[in-house]
Amino acid sequence: MSDVSQGPGWWQASDGKWYPPEQAPGAQPTAPPAYGAPPAYGAPTSAPAYGAPPGMAAGQPGLADWGTRVASYAIDFIALSVVAAVFLQVSTALGSLLYLAAFAFGVYNAWLNGATGQSVGKKIMGTKVVGEATGQPIGGGLGIVRWLAHIVDAIICYIGFLFPLWDAKKQTISDKIMKTVVITGVPKVPFAEAIKPG
């Protein structure tokens, strides 16, 4: 115990101990800082936009709309199959060969969706598939699993493909299974550039 003041404002109680100024008799308690107080109404924040992956702040590119997703899917998985169906009417051999090419192209695009986040169609439409929690591509293998998970979207009368029309995160059932979202704001690439490997 010291009988020497510890600094300006310190005071000595009857027990002989020195106390800081804020503990002096009659001292006004200081209010603790308000932690977690909400910002003023309308003030800009850096919180992620609803349903957006980490790193995507409010005001930044958001989630892809249904029409854009349909256009991308048509480029990736439908267009070549339609061409194959037409040629099948002319030549069974050529049509069958084109169907095999369409299937291979579909698998390739599914892998690209996972490996880079962008299939050929998504490059053209300026969208990208990312993990909801990470904001990063999910990997080529999981991209193929995500494509196969679209079976769930299809077996309920294709209603799963319509989910982005009303879902808050614009996810299909496949997206919900794989925990992915499709975002916009990625630069669009011309078709000739989009089909180049790499």
C-alpha cells in the first residue's frame, strides 16, 4: 500500500488506498461505448447484399435473373442438341454423332462451371457460379455434380428450374443442394472468345 498519489485526480480513501478520479465520491459514471449500434437510416454500409457471397457489398453486381440463366443454359446444354435433332432427320449417323458431341459439350460446360465459375454460356452472358459461403468456384468435379443435381429440378415437372423466379437467392434446387449462387457483373465475352479453352 502506498501513501503517495498515483497521479492528478487520484484520491485516497479512508482505507488508505488510492483510487482513480472516476471512482471518486459523487463522480458521474461515464457511459460505455455503444457497440453494434445500427447505422443511421439510409447510411451506406459495407454489409453483403442479401443472398450475395462474401466480398460482394451492397451496390455491387448481384444475382443473375432467371432470363439470363435460361439463355446461358440454352447455350451450354440445349443448342447443340437441337442441331443434332435436326440432322438426325437427315442422317442417323450424323445426328447420333452430333448428339454425342452435344453430351460431351455439356459435360465440359458443367466442369467449367465448377472449375472457373464460367461455362461457355456464362462467359457470353456475363454470369458466374460461385459457392454461396466462399464466393469462389466450387471445383470441376463439384461442377459436374451440380449439373447432375439438376435431375432433381427436372423430376418435379421442371419446377426446380423455375425457382429463381421467386427464390430470394435466385437459386434452383440444384443450387440449394450444392450451396451455389449465380452472380452477374462479370464482363461478357464474344462467342468466338468464349469457346476457346483456358
